[in-house]
Amino acid sequence: MSVLVYTESENGSFKKTAFEVVSYAKAIATELGTTLTAVSINADNTSELGVYGADKVLEITNDSLANFDAQGYADAISQAAASQDASVVVLSQTANAKFMAPLVAVNLEAGYVSNVVALPQSTSPFKIKHSVYTNKAFSLTQINTPVKIIGLGKNAYGLHENAADALSEPFSPTLQQSNTKVISVDKATDKVTIADAEVVVSAGRGLKGPENWGMIEEMATILGAATACSKPVSDMGWRSHGEHVGQTGKPVAASLYIAIGISGAIQHLAGINSSKVKVVINTDPEAPFFKAADYGIIGDAFEIVPQLNEKLKAFKAQNA
Amino acid sequence: MKILVCISHVPDTTSKINFTDNDTKFDINGVNFVINPNDEFGLTRAMWFKEKQGASVHVINVGGPQTEPTLRKALAIGADEAIRIDTPATDGYSVALQLAHVAKEGAYDLIIGGRESIDYNGGMVPGMVAKIIGANFINTCISLEVEDTKVTAIREIDGGKETLQTTLPLVIGGQKGLVEESDLRIPNMRGIMQARSKPLHVKPAMEQSPRSEATTYEKPAPRGAVKLVDTVDQLIDLLHNEAKVL
């Protein structure tokens, strides 16, 4: 018996979520009195995983996994889990992890619970809390299978240092030829993604038109934040669908979510519910967003945002 | 091309979420159920394949009789036939197993599901169906073209998109982008009348035991009142010193 965690990397470097899932998986391994094995695919510096508690790292280096391929990645991770006799497999909830998790679950005949928000409440029976109804509620779910797969929501646990050896071992999975080929990837490399961002600056119809997004982009640059928008804004084509936050768009689990000129429809609020601190700037004191936010300014975005940008710039310069 | 669209019967996005029976059951009181939005984008794309490429479109749901109005709505939108697997939808794997059985038996070429249902947000059923029947799988699919058995699809990735080529049989987890919001169809009177006479097959479920089960539910703790500030200086101070997020 052991705990296995998949640690996602991009261009060889681990993503921050990789350290979070290692921190979390280590806590489960400790609870179960067993060791934690991480599995990495084409990643450098696997010793970094030792900081957060990986006892062992199975390093997969394979050119055919250079592009993400759900089938290939799922098979590789499933074989790694089987080789370690893993009873718990921990994944993140990035787009790629969500893509392959159900395939891993079928491979390992495992029960899979996604959007997990806490450590297991008990390990026998295995009960774990996860968000449902798009963050409007939580379910305490019991997993009945010998192997359990946990999809840990972003920022649900945080980073916890816990030094371990991270002994590296090569691992060579047996892979089938993939039927799915990546033709092209269209990704802005100079922008923070909503999935990775600690801070998200989001704007709505209150901005009156796409030409007014300059100040939003500027705030995002100052804060190292991702930009996002409300559903009407993406439906009107002011911003791309990829920025739409809410029940049918993207969920946001950021440390800080700043909503500018967004009234706060229930579907939008559900989508951002797992963000820690919410700030709203809106002219309408009756806007529902004020009931869901931690801090608010009642006022015109066109006056407040430029002021805020100036002050934030000064603040960042002082606290750099 | 034979298309099977998997339809989840879910509370509409404006629903207030409450629980009954000591927080073990979802409270359906006053809740309006709809086609899961992610599935509806897929269903609408399936209508395009029907009208432009002569595809046949069947819709399927795993659930009790109360889900039939949702299936009838899918028929009114234009699906040819509906199937209801007569068992409560429990865990994702159990649902996937039921769907996979029908998908295999019916030799469907394209199985369209949603990225996730907006009730349980499991995000696992389409992938599991694909794996069980040995079909290709594309998740968070925002564009889908099929020529013979060749498929070109675009999927949303974190921070961008990726264009993929694959082949039928294929399962997708779809979402907005497959069609636009403005392409969604409201059933007209003719569609609703026709839907009444379209076949809705009720099939018995295969036996299986759930891999996981919800025990209790809870709602997030109520939050404190918003702190309103007058100046941006106050805001920055609070975010830095109190919330500690700057």
C-alpha cells in the first residue's frame, strides 16, 4: 500500500499545483502510515518535490509524451500506481488532469472524486468532502473501491513543507500508439492563465465596451494577475470565451478576485465561490455582488480603476 | 453517422440549493429542471450534424421517470429518439457503465456528453464511457468537425486552446463554444407536438454497485458582511494588512 501523486509540469518545470498536491498527498500518506511516491513526466529538478514530502519520484522521460495526450498520460500514471500498489492516487484539477482522471479511474477500477476541498474526514470508511452544485454546496462522499482517486481543487489545501528524500527512479511505462494527434496549440505565453493565477481581475458590462479594457489589462499586469469577464461580456464578444467565469464558464479559485462592473448573477458568484478574498467595485449599491464580497467600493469604475492602478503601482514598487 | 447525446437532468442555473432528510437529499421543492447546459451545447451541435450531414441523433439519460420532460425537450429541439435507462443516477462510474452499454450496443459513432453536469460537477462520465468502450476521447471540446471518420476538434486548455485530429468512434465532453449561446434553440410548437410522438424507449438498467456514494451535504458557511471603503488607499491597506493577499 502507498499513496501516489501525479505532479504536473510544463516545459520541464513543475506547476505550483504540483507542490500543492504533493503537500496534500503527504498528509494522507502520513495518516495511512505509508510512503508517498510522486510520478513526473518529462520534468526536471524532481528533487523539488522532496521539499513537500515526496519520499520517492518515478521519473518518466518519453518523447511520445512531449505533448499532453490523455490516453498516454493516463496509462503511464495508472501503470506507475499499479507498480507501487497505490491505494490512493492524487491528481490536481487542471484541464489536463481533469481530462485524464476518468481514464485513470477506469484503468485502476477506482472510485474517483473530483473538486475535493479537504483531507479525508475518515480513511476507513474513506469519506471525503468535495464541492458540488458549482460551489453552492459540499458533499461528503464515501469511496467504496480499494483504490481511490482524488482530484484536489486548486488552492484547497495550500503548500506545506515537509522534507523527504525524493529518491529518484526512472520509470518506463508501456504505451500504445495514440489515435489523437495535436495539430497546433494556441496559448498566449506572456499571460497568466485563470487556472494558474493567484489574483484574477474580472470585469463586466459596467465597462460599457471592449475598448475600455485597457485599464483592466493594466491592473492585471501590475498585480501579475489573469483577466476574466462575466458571461454577458463573453456572449457579446467583447472578450474571448476563455475568460468567461461562472457556472457554464470557468471556475476561479484564486487568492484574490477583483470584480469590476459585474453585478453578480448567481451563476457568476457560484463560479468564484472558492476564491478566498473578493473585492467588488460597482456603481450600484444594490448589486448582488456586494452580498458575496469581502471588500467593496461603491463608485464608477472609470474613476476608481485608474486611481487604484496608480496606487497599486506605487504599492508594488515599495513592496517589491 | 449515428450520434448519441448524453443528457443530464439538472436544476437550472438560478436554483437555490437546499437539502432535506438530515442533509442527505437534494431538495427539489420549487426547483426547475433543465437539460444540463454543457449537454445542450452538444445537442445543438448534433442538430447541425443532422441537418447538414444527415446524422441520426438519439438522446439518453440515466434516471427515473421524472427526467422524461427533459428528454422530451431534447426531442422537441430535434433529436430523433430518446432512451431512458430506468435507474437513479448515482456515482459517475455507474452512470458511465449504463451509457457505455447502450453506446456499444447501438454502435454509435459519436457520443456527445458535457464537460460536467452543473449538479455534481464530477466531470468524469464522458471520459469513463470512452475508456469502457475503447473510443477516442476529447474533453472540454469547443469545436467539432467530422468528415467520414476523420475528426478535427479544438479543446480548451488552461490559458488557450489546442487543435486535435482523431477518428470516430469518439466521445466528447462538450461545453460552450461547440455552438454559441445564441445558437441554442427554444423548442417551437411544432417541435413540441412532434416530440410527443417520437419514441422514448425505457430500458432496464444493468446491475452494478456504486463505486462512491454521497453520504451528507452541507452548504458553505454564511459569509460576513462586505466591508465598504471610500478610498482606494483604504482598500489597498485592508488587502495588504487584513486579508494579506497583496
